[in-house]
Amino acid sequence: ALRRIIEASGHMSPFGGDASVKNVRHAGKYMEAVDAANAALAGFAQSRDIPILYRNHEPLGTSPDREALLAALAEALLGPVDVATIRQYVHTALGRACYSTEPKGHYGLNLSAYTHATSPIRRFADLVTQRQVLATIEGTPLTYTTADLVEIATHLNAVVEAEREQGEEISAEGVPL
């Protein structure tokens, strides 16, 4: 079903039409496929008014022009690469992504709507999105109300922020892993 949604969305598969993971030869192509799948599912949900968790990455009021940011990152990569410094620069310039029930766009990926749905074993947000879309496809009642999704988004955003502050990965229950 996901492959049909991707194809119908107009997002191109980096696999030349064959979206099976076994044909992925490069991690970059895999990430392109993940981004395409997540964008397609966000568009699918948005076009059908399915309440899901969107992954929004809004630019800060002082965010640099996209081309200027890319040029600055390219220049930073010419010398010794310090991933922490580059990550800090990007986060300072762009702010942090967060979950919401409203699609506000993903500046970092240049997409008008984006969600997380491709890793339900690893991220609870992905499982929530998949449950909502699957219920719609099957014609069964939605698993979560919009109010439930707001509460889930608030909790997930708080957990992610706590991870950032502590510098460690924390489970959805707030327990360090």
C-alpha cells in the first residue's frame, strides 16, 4: 500500500520504480526513499484530512537563505569535519523539528508536509501515523483523536528536548536507555 501511495503522490522513487529495500545500494538512496515515503504519506493524510503527527521544521525568523546555508555548510566541510559544530550551526540557523497535528512544512527537506512513518519499531510517532492511515484505508475507526495526537506530540517533543539537554537517548517513557 505504501508503494502505491508514494507512486500516486508524485514523489519519485530513487530506485527507478522498484522500491524494495533489497535494491538499495547506498545509504543516501535509502534516506531519499525514507524521505519520499514520509512525504508521500504526509500528503496522503493531508489530502484526506486524516489526523496524524506531522514532523515540522519551521525556519527561524532569522534563518539564512537556503543557498547561503548550503554554501556555508559546503565551506565548513572543506576543512577538518567537526560534526558537532556543523550540527550546532544548522540547529542555530534553523531551529529544531517538532511534532504537531498541523502540517507547517519541513524547511530542512524543503517539503510542505512531512511525517515519520517508516520506522514504527524504533519511533512511536511512526507507529501512531501508520495506525491512523491503516484505519482509514481499512475503513475502521481511527485509533487516535486529534486531542490524543496533541497530547502525544507534546509528550514526544518533551522527551526529545530532554534527550537534547541530557545528551543521551531516552525512551518514550522518559527513561534513559
